[in-house]
Amino acid sequence: MEVNPLIIVAIVLLMAYTFFYTPVGQIRNFLVLSVLFIIGVTLVLAVSEMPLFGSAEAPAYNNVALFYIEETVPQTGAINAVAAIITDFRSFDTLGEATVLFTAVAAALANLGALGNKE
């Protein structure tokens, strides 16, 4: 079951309207419970569509893992297959992860520096 992105947008807009624009009272409580019920039903439907654990039809058991296992050493010449996958096949992904980590550290250091200089 694929969820249409418009449905997600409608749920988010309904939540925003419910939480910010309805007056406090019985109506707001009813709307909040209704939105939570809709989210709960959506989550239950999403989980019911998931493949069973260990199922051969699961997306985890596709041809990519088999390709990595069979072709890493011949194509890269590396002894360590994990390092070859990270640096050769998934280098842009690794670069993106390193960029996110660097940005997080820079933001943390900037905030700590800003907190330390209260002159």
C-alpha cells in the first residue's frame, strides 16, 4: 500500500489546524483525538503491509548485497570488503555522512563558544 503524499500533507495541515486554531474545550479535544486516531490507523495499515521478518520478498534480500559480496574484491582489489564498499561503491554517501557530522560538531562548538563568552 503506497501512501499518497497529498494524504500526508492533508494530515499535517489538519493537525496544524487542530492544534493552533481551534479553541480550547470539547471541540478541540475531539479534533485532537480524531487526528490521533487517523495517525494510529495509518501506522497500523503501514505496519500490516510490511513483509514478515526473514521473508525472501523483503527488500533487504535483493541483488545489491549479492553484487557487493561477489564483485567487491575483483572490481576494487581491496582486501577488506567493508572498507571497499564504504570508500569505493558508496563514497558519495560516506561524504554526505561526514559532512553532516562535521556540521553537527561545528554547530555544537559554535553554541558552546557562544555560551562560554557571556561578557
